[in-house]
Amino acid sequence: MSEQLPPNLAPVYTPAQVSDKRGFAIASLVLGILSLCGSGIFICGGIMSVVGIVLGALGVNSKGKGMAIAGIILSALGLILAIILRIIFRGLLLSHYFPQFLNGRWF
């Protein structure tokens, strides 16, 4: 008595598995919040914003998709704010010290 196997069936499509890991999404959200707080310091806010955007892009395919998207948005806002504040501070600095430099009264 041999068992009869079912006839070959067409392959079944299975969608891509969603990763259970939410670490990238959480890290992106935390860095997005910190980049908003640290955007006054361009080095700190700018770097955290860029890293937050990258981690958010990596975390979009996980269960924490909402956190990853929120992290991307907050990081982008932090980067934009850091650039605007950098332009304002540089303009204030140059408007005060550059005329003194041209007049020879630098110190």
C-alpha cells in the first residue's frame, strides 16, 4: 500500500514577511525627537536628523511602521530647523563682526 501524493499544484504566492524587529523604528523616533531638541546646535541636530531619517527608512518595513514614519517626519523637521537656525545665527554673526573686520577693528 503506497500513499498517493496529490498532483502538482501551481505555486502559491506568499507576501513578503514583515519584520518583527522594531528597533530601527524606535531609534528613528527617538532621534527625531532629540534632533528637534538639539537643532540649535547644528552639528548635533544635523547629524541626529540624518541618522534618524536613515533609520526610519530602514524601519518602514517592520511592525513599527508608524513610529518609523513619525521618526522620518520629526528628523526632517529637525534638519530643516537646524539649517534655518544655522543661517540665522551665521547672518547675525556676520552682520555684527564682518563690518568691524572691514574697518580694521576686529578685536
